[in-house]
Amino acid sequence: MGVTAVCVAVCAGNLNAQDFHLSQYDMAPLYYNPAQTGMYLTGNEPFRIFGNFRSQWQKLQGKPYSSVSVAGDVPLKRFGAGLLIMDHIAGTSNFGTFQFLASGAYRITADNSRNHFLTVGLQMGFFQKRFNMGNLLFESQYTNEGLDGSLPSGEVFDRQSITRFDANMGVFYKYIDKQKRFDPSIGLSVYHLNMANESFTGTKSRLPMRFNAIAACDIHATTDLLVTPNILFMYQRKAFELNMGVMVEYRVNGTPYRLMAGANYRHKDAMVFQLGLRQGSSMFRVSYDILTSRLKYFGGTRGAFELGVVYTGQGKSASGRVRAGGI
């Protein structure tokens, strides 16, 4: 376990300051931009529910890292309200991060605005971080025969669980013109505005702010074919993630269903392949990460398996035109 932990730390060192991520980031808008809370462009659906599950690095340390999230939001005229619950478990150490966040958004543009859609959002709640000391091994427990967990670690922690207040904000803009084939959008957000102290010891360690930028463009190639190039950039304490890709949707002739397929490249980390099915604004997608980073030399190329679900209540379509990502 100790050797594997060192390998992970060395090879993934450029990510150790970042929050955990999802490959299907457009299927979890409340985790990436609170300004999208309850803001629908596909029609007048009364509610929307999201579900995400991710399991990664199955071969490392004998236990995969996993992320589970459930979220929901509702439109309230020019406002939107929502809730996000997310839990992340990191390997055999069982280091966990639990989040409970309430989101609100407001549409700045007028109701009769034909081409411009601008919203702002705020998110507040708490996160809890926890670990099990009994599952950890330290350098002081290393002997000539290997690591011995029965030896004293020499480490002192005031607690093994902390709960802190958290606050996030964002802005989202989309240009829409039914007479044209292109609907571009961009979203900017900042997470951990209060930079809470996340230390388990007496010293202070501030949680760094995370900056997100997501841009996409719905290209209506035909009435049956939608192509959406997209890009995500995240920055947190000198670490960054760049994710570029494209999603293609094709309407199955004579049915209300659209087949979805896509591919993304996460810079110096992985290739992501996705398949899915959409009916109206409801979607189901599955994706798989193939590692391209140096971690593949220790755990193979199998990176992560991910499921994403979006379910919307029944409502009449406002425009009859499909939008990517349900917004």
C-alpha cells in the first residue's frame, strides 16, 4: 500500500490540490455552476433531478475512488432553487468529502428577451471531511521487513472529522437564435469563496478557491443532428484541468429518442468516451476513461467508469429545439 501511495502522489501530483471531478461535467451543473440552478431552455418542465456515479482507479490500492451525487432543481419564474448532495470516498484510507449545498439563481435578462439568456447564482451549505486513522500508514512505521501498522505513527491529529461552511457563485450566458444553426454558451464560477480551514491539526490550512470556465456551442447541423463541441477549464492552487471534447446527438427516425455519443480529452490525464440516450430533456449517459497519464504504468489504462442521469418532469416544449445539457 505504501509503494502504491507514493506512485499515486508522484504521478498525480499536479492534481493533488484540486477538488474531485466528473467526466460528464455537463450532467452535474450544480457542481460546476450554481447560475444554472432551475434555469431551463428546453421548455416549462416543473422540476429536474440529477444523479451521478463515478468509480476510478480500480487497480490502485485495491479499492477504487468513488463519487456519488444527487441533485434537484425547480424554476420559480425568473428564479431557480436547487439542492446538491455529494459524497466522495478516496481509496483504502476512506478519506471522505461530503457536501450539502443549497443553490439559488436569478435570470437577469427580461422574459421577452429572444436571443440573450443571462443568469447569476449563489450556493451555500457545508462540507464534511473525514478519515479513518486506523487505515493509514506513515513513514515512521517502515521497517526493513516493510510497513508495520502496529508501530506508533508519531502523528497527532486533533480530530478525524471536520465540518465547515462553504459558499460558491457563478454566472451563465447563452445566445439563442432560432434562425441560425449556432447557440453558443459560456459559464464562469468560483467555488470555496470563504476559503474554509480544512486542517485536522492545530495549524491552519485554507481550502483554495476553485475557478471554473465552461464553454460550448450547440450546432444544429440538421433537424435530426446536433453537434456540441465543449471545453472545461478548472484552476485551483496552481493546479489546472483542461477538458476538451464533442457530443453528437441523432434523432432515431419515427421515435422521440435521440442517440448520444461523444469523446473528450482531459489534458495529460485521460481519453473519455461516452454513449447515451435522450428523450426530451431527460438523459442517460455512460462514460469510460482510458488513462494516458503515467498512472497507466501502475494500474493499467483503466481509469474511471461513470454514470449520469437527468430526469425532468413533464412539460410542453417552448421551442421544439433541442439544447445540449438540458439548458
